[in-house]
Amino acid sequence: MKNILIEQNPHWNNKLYKSVKREAISKLISYLPLKQIITITGIRRCGKSTLAKQAINYLIESGVEAKNILFINLENPLFLEYKNDANYLHVIYEEYLKLMNPQGKVYCIFDEIQYFDNWQVYIKSRYELSDIKYILTGSNSSMLSNELSTLLSGRSLNIHLDTFSFTEFLDYKNIEYKDELSQITNKIQIARAKEEYIKWGGFYEVFEVEDESIKKELLINYVRNIIYQDIVPRYSIRNSQVLERLFFYLLSNATSLINYTTLSNTFEISDKSIREYINYFEETFMLKRIDKFHNKPKERIKSFKKIYALDNGFLQIAPKLSDNLGKNLENIVFIALNQKNEEVYYLREVQEIDFLSQSRLYQVSYDISEAKTRQRELGSFEYFNKDNKYTNFLITYDKNEELENVKVLSFEKFMFENIEK
């Protein structure tokens, strides 16, 4: 145990953590002085542990004693046999106290805490009886939202972390973009980064490697780890191969409407199981469904759903015959809207609008150089916005222009205009 504690806490030996700064760090820092438990949720490998370690750097630089900060990754194989006993978390903590003998307030970071059953009961009891600031990370939305809201109501603050946004990706590449002069000066570098980001998404380990076969291997491994380590054991799923096949099938149909009955017939499992499986993909932040907009909430719930991948890299491992550039662009625009925590819907009647969000209509078209395409996209705005109650945005790959009632934006311009939004 002592060896694991020392290995996982190099800051005790005056070693700060090297990492790429994430935009969420400012919110995390603002939460540190508060009593509430901080939870960090997000898909596996999106950088939750790294964000927590950035908080450790900040605390030490702010004068907190290194020995007063405990970081422990609960995925360590040593802890596997104790996963059904939440009291073992206290055993870990007591071992830390013996080893470091901290004085005063302790910052305790439990990484991937969902690996311990009934962890909420233990954390609640310690929260109320001690001067410990807890930071908890987890890869399942239901475990760090629904269950926390029941047992830890009013005692927790959540930070959701996505894979890298486009602007974070530019920061990683040291490409300046925050003013118009920088955007013009670095136009070529930004364009190259855009092409890479739209294709491969925002997983740090994926864009760190050049070899595309390795990128795909990493992404496939992420998916299978989530399915076989997070979903299958948690929900006691017997036919795990069907679960995997369904996920990759849905990736192939990203940005499209899904039909539960058709999926049920295709995979020869019940409609109820299809819905449950897709819920699991959403809870682990791999996919997301959106509703057709209707003024009546009941009608939204009953509507056919459109489905999107929550990282564009996943689209590169979907079974397909060729790249669909339009699909890639539409999916990445959705991700950008979703990362802003906006309610997103689609509109569909005689014509269709890709997204309705915050009184804005967004239509996505990779290339509008052909008159027929341009007319079709603009016609959708005319159909759904006759009384001009929405603002119209047409997002393209690289076209920027001002029309009478429609703002045409390239993807990067769309992202830059939404930095402060």
C-alpha cells in the first residue's frame, strides 16, 4: 500500500505535474475554497485525472503543504478485491495519515471512485465529520449525478469535462487565435489544425500520435474499455457482443434519425434492451441523442431521436465505405454546441434544420458552392423562420459571408465567435 501511495503522489517529493492547461481549470480553482465536494465527470481518457493534478499544482503553488494532498487512482489492480467494501477507502486514507502525518486541512482526490460500491455513503459520512476537501472523478454520469443528488444533496459541485475543444486544441498547438489579427496571421496553421481536429477529435493521446493506424487502435481500445469495464459489469449484461456491435452500428449512423423498432429487429433483441443500451452509451459520454423540437415537452419525448458521437475520432472507427465530410462537420458542430451545455434540438417537417439552440437556428453544410445546395439550405431557414424570431447561422467548412437574414460561417469562425458565449 505504501509503495502505491508514494508512486501515485510524486508531488510529495517536490515534483509538479506536467500537463496541457484545460479551460475547466479556472472553474475548479474557484471551487477549491468551498466546503462542497467537487466531482469531475467525463468520458474515459478525456483528462479528468490530469485536471485534478493541475489543481494539485495550483494548491502547492498557493502554499498548501504537498503532504496535505492525497491523490489515489482507484483503478489500481490492488484495490479490485475490495471494490464491494466502501470502508476500504478509509483504510487507504488511514494508511496515508500514517505515512505523511498531515497537519490541518487535507485535500483528498479519489480518481475513478465509481469502482467502489456504495462510495457515496462513505464520502457523506466523512464529509460531515472531518475537515477534508474531496475531489472525486468518475466516468459515469448517473453515478455522479443522480446518486449524488440523493445522498449528497447540496454538498457537491460538478465539473463536466469533455475531450479537447477546438480552441483547447489550438492552445495545445501554440497557435494564437484570440483576436482577428492572430486569426488572419495564423490562417494556414488554423486551417491545418481544423482539418485534423474535425477528423480525429479531441482525445489528447490520439492527437499526440501521428500514425493513423495507432490513432484508430487507441479509439477502439477506448470504446472496448468503456463497454467491457464500465457498462457490462455494472449492468450485468450477458450478451456483450451485441452491445459492442450496436455501438459501432450507431456510429455508422451518427447525425441520422434512429428507430428503436428497426434496431430491435436488426439485432434481434427487445426494444426495451435497445433503449437501455443506448442509455448506457450516453451515461458513459460516448453518444448523445437529441429530440425534435416541439412546444409541448411530451411531444419532444415521443419524437424520433437523432444521434451524435461525442468525439469526432469515433467516426473514424465506424464501419463505413468512405469518409463523409458533411457528417463529420455536422457532428463536430453538435459537439461544440453540447460543450457549451446548451439544450439542442432539431427541426423537421417538410424541410429540416440541423440544430435549434438558444433561439438560434444552425444549418450545417460542408460546401455551398453549388447553387442547388445553397438554395436548399437557405430555403430551410425561410421555412422555419418566417417571423424572424430566430437568428440564422449556416456553418460551412471554409466559407464566410453575410447574407440578408443568414450569417454564413466557416467552422473556425463559428468557434471563435462562440468563445465568450
